[in-house]
Amino acid sequence: MATEENSEGLVFHPMDQFIVKPLFGEAGDPVHWYTITNVTLWMFLTIVAISALLVLGTRGRAVIPTKIQSVAELAYGFIYKMVEDVAGRDAVRFFPYVFTLFMFIVMSNFLGLLPTAFTTTSHLAVTVILALGVFLTVTITGFVLHGSKFLGLFWVSSAPLAIRPVLAVIEVISYFVRPVSHSIRLMGNMMAGHAVIKVFAAFAPLVLLSGIGVLVTPLSILAITAMYALETLVAFIQAYVFTILTCVYLKDALHPSH
């Protein structure tokens, strides 16, 4: 939001949209782990939207599908094929988990594009939990299925013996960095796009404040429109990237020797 402060110019804060605020009580009240916040509200709305899509989409299952049924079936088939193609046939047992991740992320991203909405995936606290869940699932699955042989994932047997220990250290570091990159990639892309839209939106009211606004305001509106179109694409792509990386990591747990 843009405001004029002390008649000295335009003041706006593009990062204010990411502030976690309690839904009840006074502004500025401390946020505890049990506090119901705007993040809580929009995560709940995400779950409601996903449930409505899948329940309504499958309730009247018809040979000629409705639009909602088509969307639900498309999402289901898309993720199922991704899991099977990337991680292998034996990874289909993890399909419910991967599908849940995809639907939560993509729906959170799309709901975050609504005016006054809060994008839950723009917060590191949310994306870290998602990434750590994937990391722990992959690691535990690897050791349960293969025991100590899972450690072979870090030993590059095709490399010369002299450099295998060095490569092993690099592989271990890259493995434990996975949840960091997995979470920051999603958070950073969602936060950056929304911040840029907010910056452009701050220049739209200039037409009411100064003569230069006659030129700046139409350009800012065009920029907002273009960024919204781009963010719609990014919302899906980031959910896709997070999901396909999850499938790649699952493949390592199921086939560590590959």
C-alpha cells in the first residue's frame, strides 16, 4: 500500500504483506505457537479448497467429466505419472504423500494471488517443514529398505579410488543441504514475485498525487498485469519443481546404487 507521509513523497513497504499477524486481539500483540494468525487462516482455507476440489470433483464421477472433475483427474494423473516415471513403479506407494504435497503447495500459491490474501508458502517456517518432511521420509525409507547399504549413495564407486573419499564428503554435504535448497527455492520465488507486484502497485496512485502519475500509473498497471500473469505461471512451476525434486530424492532412497 502506498501512502503520502508528511507531504515528502511516496512511502510504501512491499514486505508488510508477509508479516504474521494474530486474527484476534490488538495489532502488535505477540504471536505464540498457539495463536491463530493470518497464516493459520490461509492454511485452513487451502485445505478447504483442496478438499472441495477433490470431493466435488469425484462425487459425481461421470464418463463425460465436469470441469471440476476434469481438474481433479488431471491433477491426480499428472502426479501419478510423475512419481512412476521419475522414482519408479515401486515408488507408487508414496503417491498419496507426494500428491498431498503438490496439492497443498499449488493451492497455497494460487490462493496467495488473490487480493489481500496471505501466501503461506512465502514463509520459510512453512517451506522448511515441508522440506524436512521430505528429507526425513527419504532418509528413513532408505535405511529401512537397505540398512547400511543406503550409505552407498555417498560412495561414487565409478570414480578413481583416490578421489572417492573427497567425493563422499561432497555427496554427504550436498545431501544434508537438500532441505535447505528445497525450502528456500520455494519461499524465495514466492516472496520475490509478490514483493515486485507490491512495488509496482505502489506507483499506481501517483496519478492522484502528481502530474508525472499520468505517465507512471498506466505503466505500473501494465507491469502489475504482466507480473500477475508471470506469478500465475510461477505458482504452478514452483509446486512442480518441489514435487519432482521429492520424486528424485525418493528414487535415491529406493535405488541408492543408481
